[in-house]
Amino acid sequence: MLFQQAMAQHGRSVAHSHDSYLINLASPDPALTARSIDSFIAELRRCTALGIGYIVSHPGNYIDDPISGLHRNAANYTRCLEAVPGDVKVLIETTAGTGTSLGSRFEELATLRALMPASVRTRIGFFLHTYHIYSAGYDLRGEYGVVRSECDRRNGRSHLYCVHLNASNDRFASTPYTPLLRDAAS
């Protein structure tokens, strides 16, 4: 396989992919959901074919209700992972939380993972994007240790696979956040 040969030639042993930004597995729209599922399954198959072990994915936009969106998102990630068995892990990326996007809080990510059955949960991890979490209100400049502890406590250090370090042009806590119900996983 040419991709794996190129990886070895350049001294790389790990690669990750990012799914299409058009995929929305949390959508209440049946047509968009069907297209998103088909697209995400294709992304998983592509990673499998290329030997890419990780695919980064945004948790989507709920549009209507955040709790319903989390449940739809978990069900649709599950459906896709069951359709493409194997070792490819989905790394759910933190978001800034603008509009109706899910994933700006560590507890949302933990809830999303907890909503998935154990049979696929082992293939779910997290991708921490520093620009996004700073905008969402995690003070990486002044309280890095507190943020890291909160991330570890909510999501488990063993589930954090990748960190994207970059600067933020946005002000700290510049995206409004509406807390979800605590019992979303029940």
C-alpha cells in the first residue's frame, strides 16, 4: 500500500484523518442524517483501507434540543462503527460551542461517550483543540493545571489521544454556553 510505504519512508507510524465538516450526526433532519451516516461510513472505510487508525470528528449540531442531539449523535456514531468493524478509533473533537454545536464542554463529551454501548465505546476517544476550548471558557493561560485536571476527571486521560495546540484569536470565553441537563446519559 502506497500510503503505508510513504508513512514508513518519512518515519511516521501514526496518522489521523478528519471527517468532512458537512457531516452532522446530531441532526434532527432525516435526509441530512442519512447523508451524514453514509458519508461517515465512507470516511471509516477509507481510514480502514489506508491503515489510518484515527478519525477526528466534530460531534455535530443539534439544531433543536441539545439532549436529543446528544442521543442522536451517540446512536449514529454507534450505527456507523457497527457498520465498519475494526480498529479505527473516532476522536471526538472539542468545539467552541457556537450556535447549536455540541462538544464545547468536557461533560458533554463524557456524556456522548457514555451514551454509546460498550461494544463501540472502546473505539471512542477525544481530540482536544486548544483554540476551541479557550473560546469555550477553559482558561488555558491562567489555569492550565485546573483545565487539564478537569479534562482528565471528566473524560479520562486514557481517552485523550490527540491535542491540537494553537493560538486563539477569540477572546477568552467568547462563545456562550447553555448547560445541558445533568442526566442526559440516563
